[in-house]
Amino acid sequence: GESVGLHLPTLSVQEGDNSIINCAYSNSASDYFIWYKQESGKGPQFIIDIRSNMDKRQGQRVTVLLNKTVKHLSLQIAATQPGDSAVYFCAGSGSPGSNYKLTFGKGTLLTVNP
Amino acid sequence: DAGVIQSPRHEVTEMGQEVTLRCKPISGHNSLFWYRQTMMRGLELLIYFNNNVPIDDSGMPEDRFSAKMPNASFSTLKIQPSEPRDSAVYFCASSLAGTYTQYFGPGTRLTVL
């Protein structure tokens, strides 16, 4: 079955720096990936998503990169701000045509130092 | 849009008691998911409904857990009897049928003493 995991459980950056959060997945048939942000005491909040037919997708201050060859996903946050401090989860879909469940990684804690 | 609504936000109960968690999905969403989050195991999918019908309950830990969705705007997750190891944050999420993006509620923090 598919699994999604994270390389780094914690990441500490200075305010204004760029952050990169990494994620590995195991199911080469996964066709959809999504990043969530979870602040303390809240539910996961959608940040950005990407389909497997894309290598890169940009949002406001965030970019997701997908490398299907090595089954790796990353989230880049530009000019990191204190409000970006949270746990970030990647999630991947199952094989196409299966169902619409997502498998979540265990999360990376991002701490932004002022 | 009010988003996904969960109640209660916090629940403290004693071992052996019945616990009922409630969820109201986003209006118009056809799929509903119940998750459990712990530090040790992360975010685990318990059960998934589509158009009020349970599609996959393979994540439900054991018979003490049950979930229902009597209509499109309401779902419950029940634990009976509760045990200390059930202590966790339980999230409900909803999505439009045929899409992957799930929208999460604020969660219910359950503590079983």
C-alpha cells in the first residue's frame, strides 16, 4: 500500500529566510499530492496541491515541487514569517480509480525565529 | 461558509463511559472523513463516507468504535466503552465527491481518564 513520510521532523529558520520542507512517498501510482498547515489547537488547513502530471506549482509565497523519479515532494516557503510557524503535513492519494482517501505523513514542525 | 463544525471541542471522560463526537460537514460536500491524531501515530483515517454511505472503515480500531451518517449534514463517531488509549484529537473532514481536497474541522480533544 501507499505510504507518505517526512525526512525532517523539525525545522528552525530565521524570519525572512526561505524554508524547504521535504516529503517522500512510496506509491508511484499516486496522482495527487497536497500540503496542509496545522497550527497549534487547530485542524489542518489546505495550502497547495499538485497533480502528478506537473513538476511545479506556485501559490502565494509557497511553491510545491514534485520529483516523480525519486518519489519526492517538497514545499518551499519564501520569506518565512512568524505566522508560518506550524506543523506541515504532506499527503498523497491512492492509485487512480481507487478512492479519494489521502495518506498523510507524520508532519514537520517549522519554527520561525524573529 | 462556516466550514466543518465539530462538537464538543473538548471532552474529558472516565474509562468505560460512552463518548459521542459530532460533525457537520461543509454544505454541499458529499464525502466525510473521520481521523484520529496522536503524537505517536500521527493522523490516521478511521472511516470514510460518500453520500452518507460508509465506504471504508478499515481504520476503525475495534468494535468499540462506530460511526454513522444519518443525513448529508451530520455524522457521529461513538466510542463505547472508552479507554485511556483512546485519548487523542479527533478530526472530521469533508470534500466534494470526486475531489481530493479535504477541509478539516477544528477537532475534538478527547481525554479518557
